[in-house]
Amino acid sequence: MINRRRFLGQSAALSAALGLGRVLPAYAMWPMSRPYLGAATRGEYDLTIGAADIALGNDIARATAINGSVPGPLLRFREGDTATLRVTNELDEDTSIHWHGILLPPHMDGVPGVSFDGIPAGETFTYQFELGQSGTYWYHSHSGFQEQTGVYGPLIIDPADSDPVEYDREYVVVLGDWTFADPNGILAKLKKMGGYYNFQRRTVGDFFSDTGDRGLGAATSERLRWGAMRMDATDIADVTGHTYTYLINGMPPTANWTGLFVPGERVRLRFINAGAATYFDVRIPGLDMTVVQADGQNVQPVTVDEFRIAIAETYDVIVRPTEDRAYTLFAETMDRSGYASGTLAPQEGMSAPLPERRPRPVRTMADMGMDMSGMEMDMSSAAMETSEEAAAHAGHAMPMPGMEEDASMGPSSEPVAHGPDRHGPGNSSVAEMSRSRLHEPGVGLEDAEHRVLLYTDLKGVNPIHDHREPGREVELHLTGNMERYMWSFDGKKFSQAKTPIEFEYGERLRLTFVNDTMMEHPIHLHGMWMELENGAGMHRPRKHTVNVKPAERLSVLVTADALGKWAMHCHILYHMDSGMFRVVEVVDRAVQE
């Protein structure tokens, strides 16, 4: 009998002979399904970016691919390696590769217009940098909408010494969102109507249902407030399953990506959210998931049933299937308009039932950042008790707004009133009261009766090296106008921000994000770690991307140890392209003087 690997090899050879070598699914291009073999690493890779036809289930898609594959090839290194990556551009436009989460010199970071000029058509650029870290990362284009059309892939760095995480087998699980539409056309539609892809709006029937649940006054007042803000409580995702096909390792649900296991094995799943505009809620019914790494950094193990992975984040989990049966790997979109799915099984060809789809979530007054004092609305004491009960059932301690935390453990979750600056025409609303929401699982997961990962669960394995208190605070407001589809920091699009945000070389500072919009934003800082102030003290988790919920005030500590210019932006591709992007420059005052 011919086995799967031999079949794929012969298929690739036959396709190449017929001139169809690029019409292959991603799993045929790189070894996703294999037992962990230790440090199978290389220091050098040749990557070619060009147009390619790829198989998406029964459909053929025209993509911008890396080495003919979407996702691109799995790149594997060992900590301490010098990575050498020769990238050739076969497109008729400039391209680039950004090594997401990797600490490297600014001219190797791959952001055109910030750290280098881009890679012109027909040319090759050699990236070379030392790897002083380990973990699960990824890479993607930072040019136009190439990331949406397929220019992304996984990057794994094995530890220089033995891995503290024990496992028998591993799989990289790259989540993605694919559209057959032109991304420029998607943005044009969003510019004309911010909710163009939202087919889950509330109806008159929903209003009557809310009236029955909470009373006419509360239901009417809530609708009027949403109307006054020209916002929709069902506006969860800008781009939805109406145009997206959701992928695991380049494969749609119908293709049933499968990872094999032997019952009793410890299987490490390295999740990467490479979506352009999609948050995923990940669960494997019947299996506990023990989170052991976040954004490439080892964390103290925490066992959950589900986790939300923001765009550009990575999470590593350990599962241990003991039964000789299939398990569904289910990644449901945050807005519930679709899902990616695959299977863990002891042999090929098996599948398990899909879990029941959940109803689309609805935003609340808390997402508006409204001042709740004296309001007879659904943030009443009864509703808060329900939230406490849900959190207790899920096995989490839930600090409530107003509770002070020890100063060494993190900022207070006491609501903070917004200042007088409304941020101009680039912002349609402000959060009157912003507060920490790290202890909340997020919209659509509030009533989950199982364990959902919270940011307050994340604690680094090793203590933070820089023990200094921050010398100053930089506060940035995440702003936007959904009606006009404008996104910005402090009400200014990137084109309007004339000067970089300056960090002084060597300083310790607190960077506070205040979300004045009604949407989540995954904020990515290049070149430096962000230490999430989540109550973990000196075991704060280090992250390269943080998810900031609506009306949330979230703080991170940064040690400005990387001279040069660095990008900082929302990782929703359409938000970044529309202006939610800034340059951070780390300057050495002593040298300047």
C-alpha cells in the first residue's frame, strides 16, 4: 500500500513534470505531519515570492506564495544560529518579509519605509541576523495586501539547551483567512460602508427579545445609545465568513487537515494566527489543552478548554489524547460567521463531529466605555454576579472593577475617566470610562461554562530581568471612525503623524493603550518585548502582540534596548493600511549631544 508521504512525493513529481508543480496544498510542501525529531534545523533558506495557483479544497486559487506554497515553508533554526534568508522577488511590484516577534537589527526587520526600502521586482535581498531567542514565531510580508494573498509562514527556533517543555510529537497549526476577492476591493467596500460584510445585525425580533429580558426602558435606552454613536452592537469583525474561507495550514474545513498521534503521547500544537482580519476561539472537544508558551515565550502551564488567539499571536499547548479515536480541532471565528477545523487522529481518514456552532455575540455597554454609575442597564449587580459565577465555574479568580491591586503586581482596574481631548474627526467616539479588562475572556465567551484562557492566567516561567520601575508613561489612544473606516492612534492616521514616538535608549517606560473604539485591536510593537502588566509581578509575560479590548486600558512595560526606528501598529491588516500605524524611534541622547 502506498503511504501518504510517498503519495504526496509522487504527486509533486508528477505535477512538476506536467508543469503543475504549484497546484498543491500547503501540506505537500512542508512536513507538518511528523513526530518530533529533535533539532532538525538549518541556518540558511532560499525563499521566492511569486504568483502561484494553490489548491483550496476543490478550488484553485491564485495566490501570492512563498516557494509556491500558502503558508510558506516551515523555517526551523536553533537558538544561537545566524539566520541567513535569501528572498527573491518574482512579482511585478516590491515585496518584503517581516520576521514577526524576532529581535534583530532594524534594517533586517523588513518594514518598507521604516527600516529598509523593500525588495524591488526581480531582485534578491539577503536577511541575516543572530537568533538570541527560542519559541514559535512566524513571518509575513509587510508590503500592501500581500499578507492577505498568501505571503506568510511559520518559523520555529529550538532552544540552545534542552527544551523545558516535554512532548513526544508536534504540529504547527497555522490559522488563516482566505478570500477569493481582491483585498483592495474589500477595503473599498469597507470605506463605503463599515458594516458591509456584517450579515448578523440585530432585528426587530431581537429588540422584542431584549425587552422581554430586561424591560422596555433598558432595551430602548441601549438601542438609542448605539444609534447615537452610529455603531452596531453586532459589529464584531470587519471582514467575515461572507467572503472568507478559514484555513488550517492552508486547508479549508472540507480538506480535513489531520495530525496523527499514538494514544498516550504528549502532542505539542504550535498555534499561529496568521489571519489578516480574524480572531479565532480554539478548542478541541474532549481534550484539555495545557498552555505552555505565548508569543514564543515559555509560561507557567495553565490548563484550559478554550483560548482566544488574536491576530498575530502564537500559543503552544500540550494535549494528551489517550483514547483510540479522532478529535476535532475547532477554531471558531470570534463573530461566529465561520470556522477552521481539522482533526487529531490515530490514523488518516478519521474525523469527529463538529461542535455545535454558537450564536453570534453582541456588544454591551461595557464595550462602549459608558459610565455605568446610576444606569439601570445590564451591568447591574445581578449581571455582575452572573459574571462572577461564570468565572468561578471556569476556575478563574475574577478581580472586579474598583479593586486595587498591589502596586508591584500591576495597575488598578479602577475605571479611568477620559480626558477632554476627543481626538478630532479621526475618532467617532471615546470611551468615557476605560478600565482593565484582562480578567475578561472577551466578547462571546462571557457565559462560557468551561475554562477559557485569560490574560491574567499568563505568568512567565523565568522572572523579568529588568527590575526597574518605569521612569515615565506614554499613553496612546486607539481611535477610529467605523462609518468612514478610518483608524489611527490619538486621532491621527500614520500619514498625519509627522514625527516618531521617541523612546530614550536604555529607559524603562510604561506604554498604556486606551481603546476608544468598539472593536478589539491586536497591537504589535517591533524590535522590543512588551511585558504585560497583568498582576504577575516579576513573572509578567513578555509579548510581541497584545489584544486590547473595547474601552480597555492596558499597560505594558518596555525596556528601550533597541536603537533605531521600529513599527508599531494594529495587526488587523485593513486597520493598519487605513492608518493605525506609528513609528517608534529609540534614540541615544548622549550620542546626539
